[in-house]
Amino acid sequence: MTTRSIDLNSDLGEGYGPWRMADDEAILEIVSSANIACGAHAGDPMQMRLTLRRAKALGATPGAHIGYPDRQGFGRRPMALTLEELEVETLTQLGALTALAQAEDMRLSHANFHGALGNLAMVDTDVARVLIAALKTFDRDLAFVGLPGTAAAREADRQGLRLVNSFLADRAYTPQATLVARGTAGAVIHDPEAISARLTRLLGDGTVEAIDGTVLHLPVDSILIHSDTEGAVALAHTIADAVKAAGCKVQPLTRSATTGLIPPRNERP
């Protein structure tokens, strides 16, 4: 029987200058994929390079974490950008991180969208179409890491971009399988035991309860660990332990930094 593989990914490199958002080094010891901020909602060129080097040293595959150009709001506030502006932002952020990755003899494996931009791409078909098309134009071998069943996931499937189905273990879901808005009571789950129980259920029967009790059936390839959550490192250990207890192996499901595409789990020897 083949052991199921589950990727653990985390949004990293979100500091600025000497200031650090999270304990990236400790989290990189646990995760298998790193979503690296590209200098727009957070991060800067030195942070990007440092995170790439740490990811390479610890064997985590690097990807682009793309957000609104809004440092003050950490990319969590909506911005009235045109579709063309969103396309250009996506290409520019991918280009910046790719240049630094190439200097380290690394390749980006995947991309995802941060905060308010990611939330918009879940529900707005036009935005999703433009963002996914920008990823494909830049590199058709990039995987898109996103929530299943959303507008962005449907566009990835329609445009032939590989989708890695992501699950946010510490965030509540709506009955429509999108994220409950931050600031809403219960939107962020802090209890490690509750998070572990959710993962055990999801990896067991493929279901999770929405905030209203609706049972959602969700495919999952990767689990997101928020690096900026209080107690993030301990939570990362909790999530990794739950994955292993469910009989799964933690490893990236996207392109490795140096050896090309990692096959989907059902194609691995």
C-alpha cells in the first residue's frame, strides 16, 4: 500500500529590513514548501534571498506568495486595482522572486495569493481568470496552491495549471467552502486539540465542518501553516504530528528546487 503524501506549506519571508514577522527558521524545519512574500504586501529583496537560502538548506520547495502592494495593511485590505494592474502585479512579483531564486540555483515550484487578493480570487471569476493566466504565462509548470471549489481553482483546472488543493487548518470555513472573514467570531481557530481533530477527520473521511455545522467534502494535498499566528511553531508541530498520525508522509507535492516536477502521489514508485 502506497503511503499518502501531504505537503505542509507556510507563508514566509514577511519581515522587512531587520524586523521579523515570524520564526521562519523554526517553521522551515517542519514544512515542506515555503510561500515567499515577494516584496509587495510584505518582505523585501534581502528577506526574499534569505528565505530562499534557508528553504534550500532545509529542503523546502520555494513558491511565490503574491499579494496587494499594501505594506501598511499587510495585504489584508481590498484595493481597487484594474484587471490589467493585477496581471502586472502578479508578473512583477513572480519575476522578482524568480530572479533571486535563479541566483541561488533554485526554481519556483508554485504560487498562491495572499490575504484580500486571495479572498477575491476565490469568488470573482474575472479576477481568478486574470491571475491564473498570469501564472501560466510566466511559467506553465508552476502549480497553483489554492482552496478547492473556488473560482481560482476552477480557473486553474480550465487553463490547465496544476492545482494543489490547500486546507487551512486554523481557519473556519463558510458553507460555500471559502474562508470566514477575519474579524468574524470564530474565524481563526486557536485550540491545538480542535485543529488536530479537524485534520484527523479530514485526512480520514475527507470531511470538515463549516462554521454553521455544514459538512464539507474537501480534497486536500497541502496544509497551510500561518507563520504569523501566535504560537505558530507549536501549532506547526501539532499539524505535522496529526498528519503523521493519520499515516501520511510529509513531502512537497510540487516541483522541487532542483530536479523538476515531483510526480503526483499516485504516480510515485
